[in-house]
Amino acid sequence: MTSILRKPIDLQPTAHNTYRASWHSDWAVGNTAETHLRTQQPTLNQPDVLNLHVEFLRACERSDSTVTVHPLKTGALASTFQLQLSQNGELKAVALATSTNFDRPLGPTVATAWTPLPPPRPRPDFERVLRHEADPNWVPAIYSGEVIPFTVRILVFDPREGFPVDGGEERIDSTTLAFMTDLIPSMSDTLLKNGGLYDAHAFQEKARKWAEENPGVPAPLTNSLAEAMKATTHNQTVTLDVEFKRRLPPAGLQFVFMRTTTKMLLDGRMDTDLTVHNEDMEILCTSRQVIFVLEAGRKFKKGRGSTPTKL
């Protein structure tokens, strides 16, 4: 998936610390921090992003972006960079990235008693799944449509019995993993059970019914912009934090396990936490978002059609 993701973004340096990222309807993020560390700061020998914090100041547009990288502190163990993303001369997002080198141990390693709760079902037999043979615990599905076209490339497994609490050939690399931390069910739709495009309950029920008639074959779920326009609410990410725990293998990964939770949705303000694991249930990264759940009518300015509102 590395080449498939990076080619449409087409990240190009325009100055020592400035990059241009192309806009493409299928993709939403780039790999600027990682590219800068590898190409402009090789003497640091810190090619990995340890932590990424993003403040979304204004909604982005369908336009090329300019990303500027400012070193704030460089050190032997970790360094901190500020990234600013602008479109058409307007600042859209600011990020802080902390770099490290996962090949360089900094201290002790201790196993903890932490485990996903409720515990996940046994992992699928992926070889059987790819042959379209039914799995006793998981229902496969592929979600395609006009809203987020990228999802057509992801084979999703939903627990066959439903969610435990209320509420291919392409490989996954670190850039893709960062993208996928934001490619999760809408926890507001799921908690409200409103049947929205990304209501996990509605998604799983459609996949389950398909599996009854077509065992082992991924459910072909779709959406449309017309359906999206009928939504009663929409999510506006205010902050996003991603912490990577380890470097992915050079060949990337084919499957990951993702657990998404929300502690509270109150007065339109919601937290969302995510853990991403490899096939051995080792943690790859954790992520947290602060999200505003707004009335759908606020997504567009009056009289401006498709122009998004600003926070």
C-alpha cells in the first residue's frame, strides 16, 4: 500500500523545510514528517515518528497543500518539529511531531497486565478468509462509495455476534497506519444508533445478513453523497494524537486489529481512543481524538453550497 498511498499525495520538496502535497479525492493525509526526517535530518538518525499531535484550525479544501517543517528542539534521544499545513495562503492545521529511533533502546522493557477489554474473539484464519471461506467469529465486508473512496481498499472484519459493548496484496506501512487511525467508525453515530453511514451497529448488521446468504464472501457495502447529505450530525476533529510503539516490519503488514472506544459524548464534545495491534496482538500505536459532534446543518455555510464551516 506504500506506493498506492504515496503516489497520489506526490509529496515534493519546494525548499529546505517546505513541501507541496497534491490533493486527491481518495486520500486525506501525507507523510511529511517521516519524509523530512529521512531526507533533511539524516544526521539525527531518528527516522521514526514517536508521537504526533495535530490541531485542526480550519477545514481543509480540495486543493494542494503546503507543509512547512520547523525544528523546535533536536537532541540525541528525541527531537521535536512543528509542522504547519496551509492551503491557498490560509493556515489549516498545526502539528507537533516527536522523532525517535526504534532500533535504539533507551531503557528497560517491562510487560504489563494490560489487555483489550472485553477480550477480542480469536483472530481469523486469514488464509481461509482470503479464500472466501467463512470464519466462525468474524464477518468480512468491504465498504465502498462516494464519501471516503479509500475504504474500498480495506477488508474489514466485524465480530459475528456484534460488538462487545454498547456503543489483499497491498501492505500497511507506518504512513498508512497513521491514516487508518482516523479511518474508524463514527462513535457518535454508533452511540446514537442513528443508522448513519459509519454507524458500526448498522454496518455490522448489514454484513451479518449478507454472510448468512454468502458465507465467507466479503459483504459489498456502499454509500453515496446523497445519503451523507441526509445525516443529522457530523464529526469535526479538533485534535488528534498518535503515539507509535514500534516500527513496522520492512514488508509492512497485511492485517491489523483495531479497538475504538469512547468514554463520553456530552453536549456535542466527544473523546475517541484507539489501539492498533498486529496479528500477535502487540500494540503498534495508540491514538486519541477530541471531536465536536455538530448538527449537520452547520457543516455548510448558508449560501455557500460546498464550502465547509470553520471551527
